[in-house]
Amino acid sequence: MPRFFIHDAPAQRVVFGAGSLARVAEEAGRLGIARALVIATPGSGARLGAQVAALLGGRSAGLHAQAVIHVPRAVAEAGLAAAGAARADGLVAAGGGSAIGLAKIIARDTGLAVIAVPTTYSGSEATPIWGTSEGERKTTGRDPKVVPRTIIYDPELTLALPPAVTAASAMNAIAHCVEGLWVPERTPATVAYATEAMRRFGAHLPRAVADGADIEARGECLLAAWLAGAVLTGGTGLHHKLAHVLGGYGLPHAETHAIILPHVARFNLADAGEAHERLAAALGSVDPAGELAAMVQKFPVPRRLRDVGFDAGKIDDAAAQVAALAITEPRPVSVDDARGILSAAL
């Protein structure tokens, strides 16, 4: 008999297709948003944000292009202030995880509806997980209010994504899939999402990295990212909790996921037979952890934690934080276990 589970999927509308960004004003109107504040990052993110604001026309309440990775407390406070000053009644997050992350925090504290226009493959737009940082600590939580009501997936917006960002953000999403196969909160639906997303990434991510103009591969990776994000409507385990601890030290989110994934996979798959079997089938390898390591090696992403600025002197502190979380599935994680994974990834 199948084990007991609860599947709680938040309501979310997905608009997919080349050129679908043009529908952003229509989608805002559908949600009853009259004054949408566009959230973006500085630089190229601001250019996309300005384009979105222009498409919103009379429904735009302006652009706040100050999103930063890990949503530091000061950035979160500035975003909330901007939404209040603009008298915004909705948000459009345009860009990668930084923009979506800031929009989520504003939504958490105000209840404003979010439209997400993702340009990377992290899958954050499909999850109820929020995160903020202060000092060397990152805090995360789950709240249905932060789930974007609508996602607009336009493959054309990803054509200029550099190979390194393409690979790193996709490895972040792949981490959702891998972990979704062993967390205790998994359901038949999330396991199916994870398996299908892995299959699509395995077939199309190398093409998207090799040729950024391959719009078919770009579209397939966006679909995989959506499915991977939906996996996290359940729960997270060692991999994501360790990545969030490392995020507290200011490490880049997607690259950190890519670096630690093969090490965490090797540790956990030893006690996760079903996950091992599914990953082996999706990746076409009897050694899924080895195949994940090979992906990191062949893609233009950092391969070691020291490459992204992690100080070996922080290992004990990080290991203690992870052990304090009392993770037990698919296997218990001690301080020594966490220290060993971090040392191997260093």
C-alpha cells in the first residue's frame, strides 16, 4: 500500500510561449492589479524591468530595480518602502531569483499578488519558499502568500543568458528534483514532476549551454524549471538546508547548489533506493551522483566552494548549523557528516 502523504499545491496560472511577455498587462488586469510595481535587479535587470513597466502602460506603478541575492534585510525594507510609496496593489518580478525573492518578501508582508517573469532556470517562481539574510545568517520559511499568482515563461527572454548562468541556475533547479525524490513530504505528483524535469534537463540543458540561441532547448529548460520548482511545494532536506546555511556567508545561490549537489547526492543516495533508481533512469547512469559531478565538471560553473569564496574556517560553524536542524531522512546528518560533505566540496 502507498505510504500516507498530503499534497497541497497552491493555485497558480502559467502562461508559456515565445513572445508571451506581451501579455503582462492582460495578466495584471486579470488579477485586478491597477498599480503594479516592477521588481528587478540593477543593470541588465533594470532594462528588462523598464521594458515590463512600459508594457504595463497605465497599470505600472514604476520600477524598483534594487533586488540583491539572498534579500538582505536592508534590501527587503527598501522594497517594502518602495511598494508603499508607489501605492502598489500588485508586483511584477522580472528576472532571476533575486528579483523574485524580493517580490516574495514584499508579498509576504503585504499580501500583494505577484506576477513572475523568470529569466533563469532556478524555479523559485513556482515555490512557496522565501528567504532573507542578515550578517552571516540566512532565514527561510514557507508561506502561500509568496507564491506568484501567475508565471509568464517567455523563452525569448532567456536567449541572452550567458552559458555560466544558464548552467548554474539549471543546476539549482536540478537540485530541487534530486532532493524531491527523497524528502519525507514527497508525493506521487512531486516525484513525477521531479522525474520529468530531470529527463528534460538531461536532454536539453547541454544544448542550451552550448548554443544560447537554441530556443527549443531554452523552452524545454523553462518547462523543466517550472516542474522542478513545483517539486518544492512539498519540503526540503539536507541539500537545500545546507545551501541556505552557506548563503548566509554570502555565497552565490545557484553556484553553491551546483557545487554541493554531487556530494550531498552521494551521501543521501546510499540510503535512498527509490531515488537512486529514478535518477539512474532519468540520467541514463547507474551512478547518478557521479553523473551529477560530471555535469558540474563539463559546464562552465565553479566546481569547489573555495572557488566562490567559502572560507575553510567556517566549516565547523556551518556544520553545527546543519546538525542543529536534526535532519533524519533519508539518513541522519551528524556534525561530522556535515563537516565531511563541506570538506569534500571545499
